[in-house]
Amino acid sequence: MFTPQIVVQGRAHCQGNDQDALLSHINAASRFPAPSFQATFQRPTSECMQVTFTGTLRSKVDSQGVNVMVALYENGLVTDCPKGRTKGVFCRMTLS
């Protein structure tokens, strides 16, 4: 993974500072309604988190089913970047 990397609908990716590639991927992305899900969280142990999703898809699905990908992130993390374009920079991860 590159910093900064953009992933469009889990299929196409490019570096976030490549505006032409980014716009091309967005324009080429298939259009379909987003699913409506609710998530419930449980902590059975201090080292484990269980997440349950319930909801409905808003489009038809073939016999292959669907893949659901979940991204887990933490705010406020600071990473020292020892290599690449951001070498020597401390990156603070703040997502809202």
C-alpha cells in the first residue's frame, strides 16, 4: 500500500495525488445503491471484538453472493514513515 493510496469501490486503486487517475477511476466505477446495514459490537474478551451486521441489499445478487469488506481504523495514531515519499515525516491518522 502506498501513502496516500485511494481505493474506489474496492476494485480500482491509485495514489491519492494522481488527480487524473483518481477522477478516471471514479468516473468508471459502477453505480449501484449502497446497502443499508446496522452494526452491533460485543467484546467477549479484552483481546476480541465481535461485530454483527444486519440489513438488506438494495440490488439483486446473483448465485455467487456478495463480499463484504470492513475497514477497521483508529484515530489519533502517529506513524514514523522511514521510507518512500513521506520519509522522515510523522503521519497522524485522523478520520472522521
